[in-house]
Amino acid sequence: PPPGYHVDTDKGFSYSTADEAFVCQKKNHFQVTVHIGMVGDPRFVRTSAGLMPIESFHVNVFGVK
């Protein structure tokens, strides 16, 4: 099954109900914590090319001005 995840905005963010989004209050000063949960101990992921070993997991955070 796919991984489960939960993202916490720890520092430098506030939630804007008007925008329905988190807003960063200070430039270059923020903290985000990501909790990732997996069922079992996965070692491979199924792709169109077949099973591939899991080498890393990346989370991208980006902002929109």
C-alpha cells in the first residue's frame, strides 16, 4: 500500500482561512516536520519497468508568491 504521511508546519507559518492555505510569515525562516508511516518493511516499489529497490524518499516543499 502507499505510504501514509502527516505534515506539521512548526515555525514561521500561519493558516489563512481566506486563502485556505498556510502562509509563511518570514523569508528563509521556517520549519516543516513530516511524519511518514509504512506498512511492513518495504524494500521495493513496483514501476512500469518492474520492481525497483527503494533508495530514498524525497519530500518537496515549495512556495508560491
